Amino acid sequence: MDGNGQDPSVRAWKEYAERLRRYRTEQGLSQERLADRVPYSEAAVGHVERLMRKPSESLTRELEKALGLQGELMELLPEIHGIGPKWFREWPRVEKLAHTIRTSEPMLVPGLLQTESYARNVFRGKPGITEEEVEAALFFRLRRQQIFGRPRPPVYSALLDESVLRRPIGGGEVMREQLQKLLDVINPPFVTVRILPLSAGLATGCLGAFEIATLLDGGPDHAYVESAGEGRVTIRAKTVQALMVRWEALSGMAHPVNRSREVIHEVMESYD
């Protein structure tokens, strides 16, 4: 249950129904006329709007195509159906409210900076995952990246261990594309990527990935902490403060942005 005593999946389902109704009526479409544009019956559309049946992924894709949407309905499916771990459903909402996001990543390129090919190979690394699950996870990851396109995007500061650049996820071609994207997105002070050199010999940076988000509305700072088994989101002040201290310590050991650009470019060229 959320803070209002409501099941989050029901809340997301209601939001889905409200959005569908609004987008449909804005285009002057009845449920019947909308159903004529998709391979589903009027009853199927009506059942979703009246909260009688949860929307499927296939129905949602057809509705978005018919209404000319860009993921406004799809983004609600993970919470409606409980897709993925709880943190996966909670943290993207925090990102949308963030003024500043600080990230430390010892193993992989952070999700918000991943290319489609790199992300696909990351997801394929999960034992037992199906291609359908990979594509669904990929859709939601790329959808998260749209926060950088909003009128007031968050200030994003990432610290990457140098080993992240040298770990050949997907092979040379995938890595060249990924490292080029890192070079393309660096835009101080809005987006910075700084590299923690292997020569620093830091153990602190190898303890796991984490993120800290400062919110636009002045609410409590949120942190996401990742482990081998799961991730969790917390607003516990003591935990957030400890992670901030760790982030600052790592930041002090990282290359400045210009040197980080050079390192990224050097490693990218090595993938020839």
C-alpha cells in the first residue's frame, strides 16, 4: 500500500484509464471509433477504462499507435502488473522529480546513459530471461532517458570506474557506440561523466552502485542502492548522508571532466 492506503498497482491502473480516456476524447473518439483503429473490440477498450480488466502490453501498443502516443500508457504497465522488482517501478518516479542526480557505478554504464544495443546486452545477461522480457525491459529503460528532454532536466553527475569502459559488453562495436554516446552527452554543468582511474586503487568505489536524487520540490533526498540480489530506494537520512559522503570521497579521486573525455576516447579507440 502507498501512503494513502491504496495499492500502487490500482493507482497506476486508474491513472492509465484516465490518460486513455483523456487522449481518446481529445481526438474526438468514442470507444467504438477507437476500437475500429485497433485489432480489439469496443468492449476491450471499455473494460480497461472502467477498471474491469487490466491492460495488456499488446493492447497498449495498439492503443498508443492509434492515438499517436510515445509511451504515455506503456510507462504505467510495470506498476500495473508488478513487472520487475519494486525499485524498478519506484526509482523512475524519483528521477522525474529530481533536480540533481548523483551516480556512482563500478560495473556498468548507468542506465540513463546506455545505448539501446548496450542495454539490450546487459539485460540478456540475466539467466533465464526471454527475448520478450528483454525487449520490455529495454523499452522502459529507454523511456526513462526521456527525462533529459524535458524543459528542466536534472543536473546529472556520474562517476564511473575505469573498468566500466574496459568491460566489453556486447563486443567492440557495441562498446564504441556506447563510449561515443558518453562523449556526446557530456555537457557541463548539466551532464558530467568523470572516470575513477584504476591506478587510484579505490576499494570504496567497488562496494556497489548507488544514486542520490535531490528533488525539485524540496522533499527529502532519495537514494537507490544496488546489490547483487536486488536494489532498494530509501529516504532514510542516515543512509543518504553516508552515501553522499562516499560520493564526495570518490569525486575527489576522479579525473576532471576534460581528462575523463580523453580516457573515454582512448579506450574507445582501443576497441578497433
